[in-house]
Amino acid sequence: MTLSQGLPVQNDDAAIVARVLAGDTGAYAILVAKYRAQFARYAVRMLGSREDAEEALQDALVRAYRSLAKCDDPERFGSWLFRILANRCRTTGTRRGRREKTFVRDEGALLDAAHEHPAERAAWREEIDRALARLDAEQREAFLLKHVEDLGYEEMSELTGVGVSALKMRVKRACERMRVLLQEAQG
Amino acid sequence: MNEPEFDLFIAKVARELKEPVELDAQFDARVMASLAPAVISLDSRRAPTPWYRRQLSVPAPIAGLAAAAAFAGIAAIGMLAREPQGSTLAAGSAETLVRVNDSPDREAVVTAPVQFVFVAPSTSRVELIGAFNDWQPTPMAFDAAAQAWRVTLSLPVGVHEYQFLINGTQHVVDPTAPQTASDFGSPNSIVKVTPVP
């Protein structure tokens, strides 16, 4: 099976991984810079806290570095790293139970949307974060992988170890729940 | 279940969630700084248990694993406690790790010899990979008398994860050693190294 929709597959990664394994530790910075933005977004959405997300992403990057020789397909380093991060997010989510319910507001991104009223968009965005936080972890994970990371169900199944049918059901229920929660919030 | 039809409402929600997030400006530097230092176990700061007093029995689940390995033509006898050169026995559990600064006045790293043994007489090549060699294969020598592959390394006191690499392709855990959960699809074996008394 080839992960081709949302997860990165880069020939360049194999060359960088080879450099790192040959002792050029500094080359790993290229991979860090390359993947941090996409993966930070997933971690923030999944964990609901920028601090937790940074911790999870840093831990995933360090784990990946220390186990780089075990990356069987360096061209798919991004997919492999994402799997590590997803597992780490699951562990963090289970341990903390999302008790803190911290919501991330990216004021810069909100203000960039000049075609809408910033205050309205900020409120809408906060409602989305709250609704997302009220999904159970499995539904939130499935929703984010499908609709934010744009993965196919086969990719999601490979990543999570959950069957395609179960994932479809989780996404369906997550969408239904998000719709209800957001419609309630908007009165 | 069929694919759901395109949902404009959900697409609108997803669009918001696809907005990038900002990380701390020092994030990359923090990650890179955390790669270099070696790690040792907090256990090294405690009074060690003499190796001859440590538990030598094989837990029941491990016996089952050993049986499975034997079926495949591979069996491991793990680390030998009473090797002539005083090798350290492999046994233990996961420990909290602490990073050691590279400052000149840090404590000297205490090491102990550890012998790894893997019984696989029909295999042409066995190597040892682990956190202690950055998962770079260390060749193991075949001992014809014992029909086993051996290598002895001097490892820092603490807990180390490792696997055996068979013929350069097959990763195998040590069925006689404890294992740790892994994010990478397969568990690692654990060796706990204590100072030689």
C-alpha cells in the first residue's frame, strides 16, 4: 500500500536520512524544519494545547532520530514520523484526559482573513476548538486525519491500526457531533 | 459504508482547522540540542545490587516467547551471568532517563561489560543494534562450540534498548529479556546494566 494522499513521501528524505545515519547530525535540522509545520498543526488540534503539542512533537522528533536506523523506508520518513507523533498524541491524550481543555487561538491566522470580521471569525474559530475538544479522542483523531490532514481511509487504517469500516463510522459520528455542537453554539 | 458526500459545513470547519499554527521560535533549536547528549539511567546514582544477587529466573511469558523463537530455528539465551570475563546479566525494567550535560565537570560515565548471546546456528550473519550504538549494527562473532553468536560491549550503567539484526534485514527481540513498548511497530528488548562490584 502506498501512502499518497496526505502523508509526505519524498525521495529527498532518503538522502537526508542517509546523511544523518552517516554522522551528519546537523542534516536532521532539514527534516525538522520540513515537517514541523504540518505535524505541529495536527498535534495542536489533537491535544488542544500548544504547549502539549510542542512537547509531543519534540518527543516524536527525538524518538525518530534515535531510531532512525529502524526506519525501513526512508523515502517515507514523513509517514513514519507522523505515525510516531500520532501514537505520542494518543498517549498524551489518554494520560491527561484532556482535562485542561486549553484552546489555541492563532490571532495572526485569524486576522489574515480580511474578508471576514475578525471578531466573528475569532468566535467561530473558538467554537470549533471547543466542539473538537468535546469529541472523544478516537473521533477527534479520525476527524482530523480525514478532514484536516486529508488522508484516505486506507492510510488512516495503516496509521492507526483500526479497520476502515470503524474509521468511517468514527468520522461520520464526529461530523454529526461537530455539526450539533456548532449549531448549538450558534444558537 | 459508502463514502459520505461532500459536506460544505464540515469543509468550512476543516478549512479553519487547516490554518497553520505557530511554534515557539526556538523549537528547532531545542530539538537539535536534545539530540546530541548521551543518556544514562537515574539508576546509576543509586546503590547498585551486586550482580550475583540479582534474579536469574526466566518469567513465564518469556518462556513462551523462547518456544516461539525455537520453532523458527532461532533461540536466544540472552546475557550470561557468569561468563569468565564477568559480564553483566541482562535483566531489568524501564527506568526514567536523565540527560547528561557535556560539561567538563560532569560525573564520569560508569561502564560495565555486557555479553549478548544469540543462538542461531543456521544464520549467516547476526548483528546487534541498540540505542548504545545509535542502531548501527555491531557484528557478532559465531561461536561454533556453543552454536551461538556473541559480542561483548562495554556499556554505560543504565537501561538500554536493543534488538538482534538477522542477515541484515530481520529485526528480532531477545526472548529472554524484558521488552519495552515501541512506537515503531515492534518492541525492543531491554538490558539493565549495573556497575561491576
